[in-house]
Amino acid sequence: LDGRALHYVLERSGVKCEGYTVERRHYAQYGRWKVSAQYDSFFVDGHKLSDYKRTSTYAFKKDPKTGNYEVKKEWYAQLNIQADILRRDIGADIRYLEIVGLLRDWQPSKATSDPLYPQSQIVIMEIPMGDPVKLEKYIIGRCELHQASMDAKFDDSIPECSKEERWEEDEKLAVMKKGLK
């Protein structure tokens, strides 16, 4: 609900901003497959594709050595695939990708005491642009796997997706005292 409400507000406000398009679906052909993507915001004149995430501060952790945000693989894939589809569909000139994080659990006190903690409740993380040739191979490879799984009709000839392919993180455990949160 929280994420949907955010997208609703952004969509309504984006309609009134000159040079922006919001919440549009586009299609592109990859081999024999038609692939679609819907982006959150595209600033045409600024050549910038943005995705909004209502998320935790943990998703915007910084590398202690470099001080840079650690880009999640799924966010990298999502924005680069969307950009590639827009280029193919409408010839969009996209030069910048970003995640706009709206941090639901942000705490000002932590921001003042920890330089690696996000310094504001709204944070922009730049996403590197992917190589178009590698992206096309990746997308076609994913389409082939999906097609093979549909053709196999639930037999065991198709290997199960790996943790990395499912963007799954390692399981975490917490020790709790009985009767406490």
C-alpha cells in the first residue's frame, strides 16, 4: 500500500511537470520475444531514467572503504533493461540512471553520528549504464530460460534458478527474548 500510494502521488505530480513522462509501458523485440517494461519517471530533456523506491535505510548502505552506495544487482538490471527497451521502442537518448530512495525508517540522529548512514530521508543513487551488447544477451538468455520452462511443462529438465538469479539474499537469524519484540 505504501509503495502504491507513493507511485500514485508521483504519477499525479509528474503529469504536471514539463519534460517528464511517468509510469509508461514500452515494448521491444529481443530475438523472437517481445519484452515490456514500465518505468517510473523519464526526464526527456535531462536524458534521465528514474525509479522510486520506498525502502529501508539498509538498502542505501555505503561501502566503508569508498563511501559510495552499494548498487543492488536487481536495481542495476531493472533500470538498464528499462533503458534498453526505451531506446529500442522510441529511440530514447538515456544517459543517466538513478534510484530515488524514500527511506521509511530514516533517523536524523543516526545521520549526524554516522557518515556512512544516509544524510537525508530522500537519497539518489546513481546506477551505472550497462553495455548494450551484454544487456541484449542477458535479456535473450532470460527469455530462452522462461520459454524452455514453459515448453518443458513442469518436468525436471530445466534447472532451478540460482539464488543470484532470484536476487535472493542469505538467510539471517535473530535471537529474541521471550515476550519481547
